Amino acid sequence: MSQPSPKDTLQRLRKGIQGFQQRYYAEQPETMRQLVQHGQRPDTLLISCSDSRVDPALLTDAKPGELFVVRNVANLVPPYAHDGRYNGMGAAIEYAVRDLNVHNIIVLGHAHCGGIKALLNTVAGQKPAREFISDWVSMAEDACCHYVTDHTTGLDPAAGGMLREVSLESLQQYPYLVERAAIQGSLDNLLSYPWLQERVEAGNLSLHGWWFDLETGDLWTTDDSDHRQFLPVVD
């Protein structure tokens, strides 16, 4: 099957906007009218990968105004740092938590993640010839040392960590271990934001890790009270 031309793609996307207009402005105008008049009130902040195959709104069948979505390479959350530098992730998290008062934060990762592949290649000495990607995904290394080594293989992280205790060949063969560990690391990093941690401890905010299997469509999630393990959603 031939690929559509860039012009055809833009035309189809414009028609998609027209379809949205018909559905939510002509047929169901109350939805958008309420969002305009009263502002957005999403209950969930969803942090996902930028991967075009994993669209949060499509996956969850969310309606306008239901999700506050932040996307980046490999769905990573950097640890809290108020250093005066540009921090798009920090700004989005802060707005969702302190202004929109969301009650749920979901970190959504997925199988066949290109960002995690870049991390594994970098560790293997095959750093991509790019300016930003390797540095960005490197924040997941510590999470992998902790979660892959300690909780998946039973090895002691103090003995050398992920890169020495678990072979790169094994990790490259089973990248889902790293993809899930990166989600768990992002959940840990979320708790480094003091005003976010306060709300979690007060019971006003809950954190969730989701991993989506591109091959089967299955969803795996962390336990609400313990992010150490992913379990399949069966209902």
C-alpha cells in the first residue's frame, strides 16, 4: 500500500477538524460551550510518549476536557529542580496539580519505544547522532538500575547496577523491562515535587503507571498502592 503524499495527509487532517466541528459544535454544542464558559476541569494528568502510535485520547476514548496531556520522548518525568531554567515538564505538572487540581496522574509508556531503544543503544556505545535525545533519555538509567535489577532479576544494585548485572543483550531482547522501569522511575520523580507529594500524602492525588502493548493492545498497570509491579488489566 502506497504512502499518502504530505499534501494528502494535510487534507485528511483538515477534514478531521471539520468532522470535530460538526460533532462538537453543530451536533453537540453544549460540550464545547461549557468548556469555553467555565474553563477546563480535567480530573487526570496523563504523561505519555510522543510516539504517533500511542495517542492518549484515542486509546482512552476521552472526550474534550477529560485529559490534561503532556507528551515527550519516552514519557519521562525529570526530578524536581527549581533552577530558573526553562522547564516545560515542570510547568505542565505544576499547572495540572496546583491550578487544575487533578486527582489522578498517569504515566503511560508502551512497547517498542524508540526513546528507550535510544537509551539502550547509547549505553551500548552506539549513541545516536542527535543533539538532545541521548541526554534526555539518560534520566531513565537510574530507574532501570533500581527496578530492573532489584525487582525483576533479584540482583543487588550495589553490586554494579543494571548495566553490569543485567547484560545489554538481555535488555535489548526484552526492552519492556526497561520501558516499565522508566515508568516507575517517572512515578518516583513525580514525588520529588513537594507540592505534589503533599497532595499524595493527604489522599487527594493518586499516581498510576500504565504500559501499553502495541502488539496485542493489552494494558498493564501498577498497583495503586505499590508501583513495584505491573499487572495486566483483565476486565
